[in-house]
Amino acid sequence: MQQGSKANHSGQKFEKEVSLWLESKGHVVQPPPRYEALWGTGKKRNRADIYLPDTDTQLELKRQNVPGTCDQKPFAELFNAHERIKCSHYILILGGSHWHGTRGHNMYQALKNAASLLAGTPSTGAKKLSVFKYAEYKEWMNEQG
């Protein structure tokens, strides 16, 4: 299996894991609406990974176990959500061991900072942006009730 295929398979497994966990907590999980990304071609082809209609929240999941340039993609996803994804809350969830190493953790901290900086600027997309590591997201969701 080539790297791209492995990444897609890994991402789909992570999406299924998160969806099942959310459903076990009583949430309705749906596919998000399509939208045109900043890098789009005039068609609504893009969508986040999970939509929670009860809170109008869209989730983007990024699972990564090794460092590499792919760990830079979440910054583009965050800005894209700020500009294009219409929802009350957009949450970027980072899964996999990479985000616990030095490079990954530093990028995670930078992503949280970027979400905070974007919150202070007018948005044509998501009203609120958040970034969590998966375990942190689960704790946060449990606190929400």
C-alpha cells in the first residue's frame, strides 16, 4: 500500500473511531455540508469530517504518527474554516503519536495560538475555532455534558 493510501485508510479509521465515541455519548453524527474551499475551483466539493447538528459544530480530524510536511496542513485547514466553513464552532482534532513528540507538540501549540489570533479577526466562516488533541477533546466533551 502506498503512503497516500495508508494515510487515507488511517484517517478513515480515526474518523470512524471519533464518530463511534461521539455516538456513544448520545450525539448525532452526520456528514457536514459541502462548501468551496479557498483553494477550490468554483464548486462545492469540500467538507469537514464530522458534523454535530445539535451544536452546529464541524470537526476536522488529522491523524499523524510521524513528522513530515503533512503536519503543516492543519494551519491551512484552520484558516480555510475561518474564511469558508459556515458553522457555529469548527474544531480541529489531532490524533496519533506525532502530536506528542517535540515537533508535533510545538505545532499543536502554534495551531492553538493561530485559532486564538483568528478569533480576533472578522470571519466569513466559522464563528468559533478550537484545536484539541484527541484525548483533550474527549475530556472537554465530557465536561460539556
